[in-house]
Amino acid sequence: MTSEITAERVAEIAARYRRRADAFERKVVAVRPGQWDGPTPCAKWTVLDVLRHIIDMHAVMLRPFDRGLSPAPPAAEDPVAAYRAARADVEAILADPALAGRLCDTPAGRLTAAEHIDQVVSADLPLHGWDLAVATSQDATIDPEDVEQGWAAMRALPADLVAKFREPGAFGSGVEVFGPEVPVGDDASTQDRLLAFIGRDPHWHP
């Protein structure tokens, strides 16, 4: 079953995903071999764990189609190839109008596959890109467009849903969407407010 999502809307979502995926890939490519085991702002995750999470979230986008990720080297063996294979699988969904428009049951309700990708893995890329960047001494500036869109989306979330996002395990064993909100000053930038809202310390460093 498909929805009435327009071709223009799918193209917009695909372009946004591609831009964000390109930015994330540049950060993955820039990670030096000795940095993959280093700490990140996600207290329980190494740099490699952050990448694995992003790859796993790409796999989640494929589940409504009874698909898994295409064969690829393990992330620990070839991080760049593993990521590129995962993003290619998601881009294949966005490139197929029938698949992109198929309705899927998601924690946020009934969405098209394109909307699900846009709201979940695409939205995750700038935030976890920040994790990778600060953990590996790269430029951690998030695209201002993504900051504004992300902050607007967070402010629009119902309080009960935010509380659920902060509850470890609410969406499955071991799943923690947001950490506790981090206090920031009144003069904090929008990027810092966004990061603090989802539980990141904007001033974290290894």
C-alpha cells in the first residue's frame, strides 16, 4: 500500500539524505586508524560503536521490505566500505517511487518509507556526525540548516514522547534515544541547545 506522497517530496527527502550522508561519510573517511577505539560523547560508545549504530539504523529502514543490508565488510574491518554499502541500500529505496511511497508502521505512526528515512536515519546523521567529529578532532560544526530543522523538530515533540525517548529500553532492550538534558547557558548557540536537549554535552572533548 502506498500513500499520496509526491515525487517532489521524495526528491526533496532524497537530496537531504544524500547531503547529510555525504557529510557523514567525509567524517568517517577522516577518522585515523588509531581513533576507532576512542571515546565519544555517547558515554557507552567508542567511535566505531557510533558508526555501527548508524549502519544498524540503516538496516532498520530496510525491515519493512523484509530486506537486510547488502553484503559488505564488517565495520571493524573496513569502516568506509561498510558505511557506503549501508547508505547505498537506503538510497535504493529512495530512488524507487514504489518503495519510497510504501506505508510502514513505525514508532511515530504510519509513515511512508521516505518519511521514515527522513525522520530517523537521515535526522540522525548530523547528530552522530558531531559525535564522530568531536571524538576525532574534526570540525564539529553542524550544517546550520540541519541545526534549525533539528531544533524545530525537538521543540515540537510532545512532552510525553520526550519522556519516553529519555527512558532507557522504552523502544527495545538496550535502546536509549535521548540522554538526560544537559544544562546550557542562556547565551548558548542553537547547535549547543540542540545537542544539550538530546543529552550531549556541547563542550565535551576526549
